[in-house]
Amino acid sequence: MSRYLVDSNHLSAYLDSQPVVTPRIDAAIQAGHRVGVCLPVLCEYRAGIRLGRRYQQNLTRLRAAMHVFRFWPTDADTAAEYGRIAQELRAVGRQLAQFDLLIAAIARQHGLILLTADQDFQPVSQLQIENWL
């Protein structure tokens, strides 16, 4: 059984029923894999839809998906992982946006495969990344 953290670009594609992503995520869930989101992803998505014309429609889709997706938590261990990743990236002259750093910390803390199309996560060591887009 695999465990996945869906980044905001994959969440948006899933909720828009994109034919490449939605069936694959649904099939993973049906097969017993754990697929979920975390607070920074929800914040990014909610901020994005708040600015759009289809706010209510997108909010309804998000609420429905939250009955299917797991919610990967954050805690003090997440903060410690965040600090480790920030230190590792600084040591090699790289950095991530704060939300992306938090997403990476949650994924690494819980041993999750991060579903993202964002190349910014590449320098994070010991982070499994897949792009289903």
C-alpha cells in the first residue's frame, strides 16, 4: 500500500476532473492506497479558488473530496522536519517557499509520496516525488 500527499496542482486537476489525474487517483484509492492532503495544500487551494469566478462550485468539489481524501496532520515533529529540510537546503544553496517547505516536511515526516508537478521540490533529499500530470 502506497501513501500519497496531493500537492495543490494535482488537487486542482483532480477537482477539475482532468482525465489524466482523476481516474488514476480514484483507482489508487479503490486499490487501498492512502491519498490525502495537508493544511498548506488546502490553504493554497482555498486562496486560489477564492479569487476565481467559480468559487462556490470549487468549494463544493473540495468538500466532497475531503470525504475521500485523508488529511495528513502537522505537529511538533513536522516542525522539526521543517527545520532539518531548511538546513539541508541552505547547505546546498537552495531554498523553497515557506508553504512548499512545509509540504515537503509533512511528506517526509509521514513517508508519503508527493504528487506534484512542481520542480521546486527536487532538491529535497529523501522525498519521493511523482508527477501524474
